[in-house]
Amino acid sequence: MIIAEHLSGYPVSKARSNTMFATPMFLVALFALIVAMHRGVTRRADASLRAQFEAEGSGGAVSRQMMRVAGFSV
């Protein structure tokens, strides 16, 4: 431990402390980025499907296809 402290110029515990703080912060930021991207993709897909549904009406092919995908037999 004294050798590592001598070579780096910093105490080993200080470097380990910085790494232990940075890693969870990086993971939280990565998770937040993935969630934000997923929400954007989901909103765009929902808007697209909603526009198709409204254009064809409730008896159209899109509504039947959406019900089939959801597990209903129509």
C-alpha cells in the first residue's frame, strides 16, 4: 500500500473513493438516458398508431390488428 501511494502521489483510499462515487453516478445517468430514449420512441409510436386509428375509425383494419396483437380474436 505504501508503494502504490508513493507511485501515484495520492493515497490509495482517495482514488478508490472517487471511483466508488463515479461508478454509481455513471450508472444512474446511463439508466436515465435509456429511460428518456424509450419514452421518446414510445410516444412517437403511440402518436403514429393513434393517427392511423383516427383516420380509419373504430371499425377499421388498424383497430382489429391492434386488438389481435393484444391477444383478442376479432
